[in-house]
Amino acid sequence: MIDHTHNPALKSWVEAANRPETEFPVQNLPLARFRRSRDLEPRVGVAIGDQILDASSFGLSSMRDYLLMSRAERAAFRRRISRFLTEYSPGAEKLLTPIEES
């Protein structure tokens, strides 16, 4: 579903997401499994620029949970992630992990 989260004019507070060469701008929010060095189990995240946003902070604990969502729930999840990545809140960067460290 194409909506305002795909607007080419959107900019993220994650600076690497605004670079022309990035594969993961704020309009492209792919899910990914990642593991930080301190984690025993992989986590679900959203790629953004050169970072991964931990999706557990948004209630998503597994890819299965995402696949079980209705289309409307997935769209709402995407809107929440997009809003989070375009409207900076103090401390938001703590939910990011550099892709190179995952």
C-alpha cells in the first residue's frame, strides 16, 4: 500500500538515510533479523540508512508476529516506524544499532 510514508520528500533524523546512495532511505523500511554482540537470540529490526532500528520497542518480537498481522495492522506499524524515524525524540538513537555491528 502506497501512502504518505513513501513520500520522496520525507527526511529522517538518521542522517545516513538521507544520502542519495543509501539502500535504506526512510521510504524503504525493510524488516531484518539482527543480533547485537550482547544478544543470544536474533531480534527483528527495520533497516534505516546504515542502522537497524530495534522493532521490539514497537511491539514486534518476531517475523512470525509480523506475518500474522492483518494488512491494516502492518500499515499502522509502518506508519509508527516512519513517524518515529522522521520526528526525532530525545534518546531515540538508543534504539539503533549500526548495521556493521550486527
